[in-house]
Amino acid sequence: MKAIIVDDEKHVREGLILLADWAVHGIDTVMEAEDGEEAVELIQKHRPEIIFTDMRMPKRDGISLLKWIHTAGIRSKTIVVSGHDDFELMRNAIHYKSFDYLLKPIEPDILNETLERAVKEWRDHRRSEAEEKQAMNEVKPRYWDHLLSTLCRQSFVPPSAEKEFLKEHGRSLVDCEKRIAIFSVKPMMRHVFQGDLELTVFTVMNICNEWLRSKDIGVCFRHTHSDDEIAILLWDIDDAESRLRQLTERIYQYSSVQITMAIGTISTRMHEAYQAALAIHYGKDLTGKAAVVSKIERKSEPPHLFDYAAELKLLVQAGDKDKLSSKVLMIMDALSKKEGLTLARLKEWDDQFSLLRSNWLKEYGISLERKPVESDYWGRDGSFLVDRFKEDKRKDFLELIDCLSNIRYQKEKNPMQEVEQFLMKHYVEEVSLQEIADRFYLSREYISRRFKQEYGVTITDYLTSVRVEKAKQLLSNPYVKIYQVAHDVGFQNEKYFSKVFKKHTGETPAQFRQSLAQRQMEGIE
């Protein structure tokens, strides 16, 4: 650390140098200045952490020096050393954030105690600044991710965003021609990073931004509206495709995964550049080997799942798994040959299947949600596994056959009797209406209505009655504790069990046991 003593009297400067324990406080350099002008030059050059200054000096006095230090934003701790107990001088010292005001002659203890406090406060402030800077560095990438992602979805660029981008990157978001490239990190997430999405994104973005900064051609950001999507904004668009191929090679060297980037057309508008890239991203052939795709070759109209709806429905209802499997694979082959598999086609297939499934199940009077499953169709090298995709879609239809078969079986038997048997078997457990609906492939509303029609009570009341009757049997054994009875019939709380039992029988469990014992004694007599 460095310190400077500013005083026009040499003996005062020498006295401070002798009295202060500089080394103890971590100060290894002490400079001297005869007046404020000399001090300004030394402070600008050496940036001392501690400044001692007199108030009344020739050329430039202490007040002027304090004002300059304050205006220049210098973080040093200033300690005024003055021979004048003057209110006006003290007021100025306070106004310009002086750390302390010491009167000459200075006692060594007071000097060192003040110096110790000043050094500590400077270090605390420096530590606080470092922590704040670190926090800002951590937040900044997320800020840019959010800002650039928002600009991908809107045509208006706020002036504040333009100003911040110009300050950060030296480029205009509004005027410069730009292209955007998009790619997914899914191919490497599972095989390289064991399914850790955040680590995947962090690593890939570091690789991309390090390379982009070295070329000064663009910036990489995470699209916050899509979990696995990384976007690259290129402001240097000359030979952009060739440069991106170099970047994919850099990623491959690290991960051994070949990714495919979709790059859109040139535009001065951020959202137009992004939409162009997005269309190519969703329309590119997943089975292709190109590292960078910039256009889509349209082929003949591919088949739709809806085109085969009637035929597929008959096979599902007939339960013919062999013919259904063959038909689904035939459709998939036709899809692959005519247009190739694209992200858009994958989503369209899934949407159409969900709609067909929902409609077919409704014909049986049920509404059964299809639980979303995150499928992984990417190989270790980043290639799209067509056979795995086809097998997955074939299984969707086979599971639908099993589902309808179970439903028919349940309808042939009395479904409410099945529900009652289930309750009798699982009365100790916390059984929800949703669990029952999922088990019997029926809607919650249907089960509630039909069960009350057949048994005259709700499922909850019926379950409670079963538990109370089971509790009566257990209470007949005087050696079983009441809290154990409560637990054995499905109640976790003894007080709540007693309350429910009394509501149904008119007696608490203890009273019921006592009455039962009394009746048994009377029977013996």
C-alpha cells in the first residue's frame, strides 16, 4: 500500500513519517508533497490508498485538494492534519468525505489508531467493490441472454439496449447488418455432461464466446425462451458460414460431438434475422451431416398421421399389434424419404398423435392425460438416431392398444366394484381420487358420480367407514394401544382418529373399548 503526506512544512512531514507505524498497517511506500498541486501530480501517477493533507498551503490549499479528490472519484482515504481548530475548515473536510480531522501536534497513539481505522475501512471497501464486481460479472451474462432473447421476439429496440450494446461491444444493434445462427446442445448434454443442462450450456457458451471474441465477429447467448437453444449474433457477416464451420470444429475437438448450426439470412432487424434462422433450424434434415445449414430444400408434401387415422384406429381397436407396428413403420419410412426428419415434423407427429389418442379415448367416456416424456434421439457423436425414433413412436401406438384393452376389461366388469375392492385392499394408504382414476383409466368426475350412485356415499366417506370398522375390530383387543390402532387403520394423528371415530360411533375409541368390555362382562355374568 502507498501513502502520501501533503504539507508545506517539512518538519510536519518528517514528524508524521517517524510517528506512524507504516509497516504494521501494510504501507511500504510513503511520498511527500509540499502543496496541493504537487500532490495532484503524485496522486494521479501513484494512486496512494492513504492521503494525509494540511488545509492551509500555498498554491493549492487542502480544501481545493479535497474537492479535486472527491470530484475525480479517487477511492483513497483522506485524513486532514491541521493546526487550526476552525469550523469552516472542518465543515469542508466533512463535505468532501474526509475520513478524519486531526489537530496538530498529533499524539502517536491517536495517529496510529486513525491510520489503522482508515486502512481497515479502505480494505473493507475494496473487498466490497470486488464482491460487487464479481456479482456483476456473474449477473451480466444472464442480463445479455435475457436482453438479446427479448429482442429476438420484438421489432422495437429500446434506446437503453442500443446504448448498452454499443458500450459493451462497440456495435449498433439497430443499424448494422447481422445474421443469427442457432443450434441445440441436446446432442452433447447426455453423453458429455451426464444430462446436466446448465453445465452443458455454460461450457458451450464459453467455448463459443472465447472464439468469437478472438475474431471480433459476434457474440453467443442462450435463448431464454428455449431451454436447450444457443444463438450466435454475427455482426461481421463476411464468409459467415465458413467461420461457423470452424467454430463447430472447435466444439467437436472438445466434445467429440458434431453439432449442426442453422444460420439465417442477412438483416438489420434482430427479430427478422432470428426468425430466418429459426425457420431453417426447424426445417433442416436431422439425418444430414452438414455442420452449417443456410437454406432448406423443399421436397414433396410429406404424409400426415391424420391421413391414416381411420386405418390406424381400426388396428388399435382390434388390438392387432403386428399389423399396427408394420403400418406405423411404413408411415415413418414414407416421412423420412419424402422430406427427411425435421424438428418441425417431429413436433407435428407428436401433436397429431396426442390429438388422435385423446379423441379415441373420449369415445370410451374417459379423459386420460398423456404424460410428457423427454425423449433422447441423439447418438454419442451427435447424429440423429432414426431407428430409435421410429421404435419410440411404434411403442406409443402399442401402449395405446394396451390402454384400450384394459379399459374394455374394466367396462366388462363392474368398474365401481373394482374400485370398492381396491379401497378395501388399500384402506390404510392415503389414496387420492387421481390415483384411482389413473389405475382404472377413468376420469375423476366419472368415478365420483358413479360410485355415489351405486353406494350412496362418496369415496372419502366410504373409505372412512372402512377404517372405522377395522378400528372397532382392533379395539376389541385390550392390549393394543389406541395410537397403534389409529396408525394401523391409516390415521397418522391419534387425536384426529379419535375425532373421526366419535363422529361415526358417538363414542371415543377409549369409550368404545370400555363399553365393549362392559358388554362382555355382562355377557359372562
